[in-house]
Amino acid sequence: DRPFLLYVPHSMPHVPLFCSDRFRGKSGRGLYADVMMEIDWSVGEILRSLHSAGVEDNTLVIFTSDNGPWTSYGNHSGKTPFREAKGTSFDGGTRSACIMRYPGQIQAGSVSRRMFSTVDLLPTLANLAGAALPRNPIDGRNVWDLITGKPGAENPHEYYPFSTGRNFEGVISGDGRWKLHLPHSYRVLVEPGHDGMAGKYRQAKIGLSLFDMEADPYETTNVISRFPEVARRLQGYAERHRREFYS
């Protein structure tokens, strides 16, 4: 009878893996697949409960992840078609699937290729709930128009920064098209682990690089010489961000 927020952080896609006896061996594809089946069941139980309580048509459900797969763990990790994986600022490390369900607000079966960040969830949900935002500055913006596919909707961010640990490594334009990597080192998987054991990495370096994420979502071709004005604009964002947060 009252508004609520339910946050369910399933920890088991993260090593060390575990699933209950009910799901152990159920997938026939190994422990990681068993874990995913149990998570799928758990989400189903939450949706069933919303239906039973009569609130499913007035409840927004969001299912997403905080990073790409930790491929060092081989058969105990997921997979990504994008460059590198967790622990890097390439899209294999930062791009995550996101599924949302809100009957009457989000069209069922629709697909969006627009970009936003999980930092945007707080102000977006606060706006939907009519709640006040914190008085201190926050990173996120209300992106509800993007989520619902409103015609002409634009991302309110000029850019999003990305980092690995304490290392600021670049920016991506708010519309998701242009990604600028500042010079930085990153890890590359040499040999994946098996059954919960970590694999081996080597260190690599990338120089100042611009990627057109619409034409090249796998970050294979540096186009900084073809689009110098775009690179300058994103470098300006990066320099401003570094002064504000890293100086």
C-alpha cells in the first residue's frame, strides 16, 4: 500500500560462484550457467510477487550490471563481443546490458540503442517518484525521455568520463557516438583461468585515440586524424574534468 524501492544485488555472477542444490547441474552447461538459471528464477519470483500484489502495472523493474565480464575466470565468467573486459575502460569493461519493464510507460519488446549511465538512475527515479534530489552535486541526470524513446530526446550530458580505479582514462560523448581514450596502460587477457582460478594478463598501452562507436563499436580503428575537431572537443571535456576532479 506504500511506495517502495527494492534493490536486489545478486552477487553470484561474481567469483567465487555458488548456486543452491536446486540449480546445481541443472543447465548442463557448467556452474556459471547454473548460476544464471538461478538468477533468472529469482527475477521471475520477484515479477510473480509484483503480479500477486497487484502492483506490476505501477512498478518499474530494472535489470542490469555494473561492468562487463571478468574474463580472467574463463568458464566462471560471462562473455562480451566488445574490446577487452572488466577492469578496463574499453566497452568490454563498461558496456552492460539493461532490461527495463514498466507497463504503459515503456513499450513492450522495444529496443533502444541510446546510451546512458547508471549514474543517471538516481535522478531519473527521483523524478518519477517526485522525490527531491540531494543538495550536494551529483553526476547523474534525468534520462527518462531516452528510456521511454520520446521522439527528439537527447542525452543531457555533454560527456561521460571513464576511469579504471584511480586512473582517469578518457571521455565518451553524451550521445554515445565518440569515445576518446587518453594515453593509458591497460590489461589484456593472455590465458583464461578455469573452475574458479584466475588467468594471466599482460600490460598494453594505448595512445591518444578517437573511436566512432557507431561505425566501430569494437574500438578497432583510431580515427583521430579524420575527425580532429571532434577530438579537440572531447579533449576539452577531458581537461575540464581532470582539473575539477583529479587536480
